[in-house]
Amino acid sequence: MKRELLKYLACPECGGEFNLHADVVNGEEMVEGRLTCCGCMRSYPVKRSIPRINPAALVDGKKETADFFAKDWELFPSLDLKLARELMQAYVAPMKLEEFRGKTALEAGCGSGRNLIVLAQEGAKDIIGLDLSESLDVAYKKTRGYPNIHLVQGDILNPPFKNVFDVVYSVGVLHHLPVPKEGFRSLVRFLKPNGIMAITVYGKENNEWIIKYLNPLRKNIFSRFQGFSLALSFLMALFVYPVIRFIYKPLNEIRFTKDFAKRWLFYNDFLYLLSRLGFKVTVGQIWDQITAPTANYHSKDEVRAWFEGARLNNIRMSWRNKNCWNGVGVKS
């Protein structure tokens, strides 16, 4: 933990400032120690260079989901940074990555830290990655060389921050909360006036087949037997990946067949993306879809209503890969 992180942190219970008590220090970084609130005197540990500001108890389903994604990031942590930048641009569209330059940003649900690195290289002033899971240990190994990246273990529904952020964004995370709208409202609080909120969540539109047929299997079988579902994901990828690699990919990249692919190939936009990301990522994506303990799907109107209900202005929406909704809004 870098000392500069203190200016962004506040006690999640009372909003008080933290005092830092270091036990093990490595250069400018505190490796082991404690954060103690000056107000309510609650204390939280710093372990393996990350402050662990976790709530005493978690809502049903949240711990299981956090544990699942910790395993997921340990198994599938890597991605080429050029592709990672392209993906990050897609995640925050219609916002542009250039809008992060010189800004202070919070990523709610940072996973293995891939997006943090993209924004650090883009020129963000400070980027704080928040996650509830132990995937932060993976993220720390990848981001420790970036002085403008900070990591915090904590809960989206009760984040340990001050309202000091120019941008708050969440990529594919809110839909894994028991009540995604509550997570959205929680995060908006930490924006400065004129701060930007950007999210991407699973859409209802074009995912009806998943909601109707796959979700019942995910809830009742696959999420309960994760080893079995991982093996099944690998077997499914053995069948799916050759199809998308040798049919979807060329048809989407040949000028004369692009329109045909976009119009007629099943789930074209997402499967073409997987063809570019590789076999291992395809296994991971299948495992996410069939195994995550909690997953919700939202219509365009629902997502827009979150922004309107939070009194955000200049709301912009985009349909990413024809299966997810992106939303961007500005705090008045």
C-alpha cells in the first residue's frame, strides 16, 4: 500500500479518516500493518501490500460469487495488452480512453488489474482498483510497478472512499451483485460534481436464450459443482473454438462476407471477439457464463433508469457486442 492512497480512503462505517500503522515496509510501500479510523476506532489490516477493508458480514451470494471470480482470475489472468486496450475502450464506450488522462478513477470490481494497467499507460493521474475477492493478489503482482495504481479490498455496496473521483467505472461486475441497482447507487456517491459514471452489464436483449435455458442450469447445477463445470467448459470450448476460429473469424474479416456474418451468424459479435482472444479466454468465458453463482440481465430501459434515478446528466448508451449495455452519465 502506497501512502498516497490515504487521501482517497475513508472509514466505510463512519466516514472518518484513517491513521496508518506500518509493521513491515518495503521502500515507499507498506507491506503489513493496520488502518485505524480516527472516528469510530475500527481497525482494518494491510496484508500483502493491500488494505483489506471488508465488511464483517456479506449478503447471501456475494461471498460465493467473490470466491468464484478469485478462482477465475487465478486460472485465466492473462491477456495481450494491445487487445486489453481495445477491450477497455469497448467497455467504457461511448466514453473515450483519452478522457481518463490526468483524472482520478475508481474501478469497482478490478479483477486481475488488466484495465488498471491500460489506464495507467493512458495517463490517468491515479487509478484505484476495488475488489471483494482475493483476485487482488493476482492484480498486485501485475500492477506493482505502476506508481499511479492502488488496490483496495472492499465491498461495492459500502466502499471505503471519499467522494473525490473524476471517474467511477465498473466493467461486467454489477450484474453479479444480488441487487445490481444498489451497487450502482452506492458507487455514484463517490463521484465529484461533474464526475463521470461508466458501466457495462449483461443485457436482456439478445440473451433470451441464456436467460431461459442456461440460467436454470447455472443456478441449480453448474454453480454448485465448479470443478465439473470447468471440465465441461473445456470440452465445450474444444467444440466451439474451431468453429469461431475458422468460420466466424474469416467471415468477419473478409470484406465481401462481413455483412453476411453480422446479419446471419448466431451471436456473431461476441463469438467473433472470442475468436480473436484465443482458446484459453474462450474456456474462461464459457466458465463465467455457466458457473457464476449470481448473474442478472438488464434491458436498455432498466439501465437508463439507473442513471436517471441517480440524477445523472448527459446519459449515453451503447449496445456492446449485441449482448451487453454500456451506460455513461455525468453527476450534476
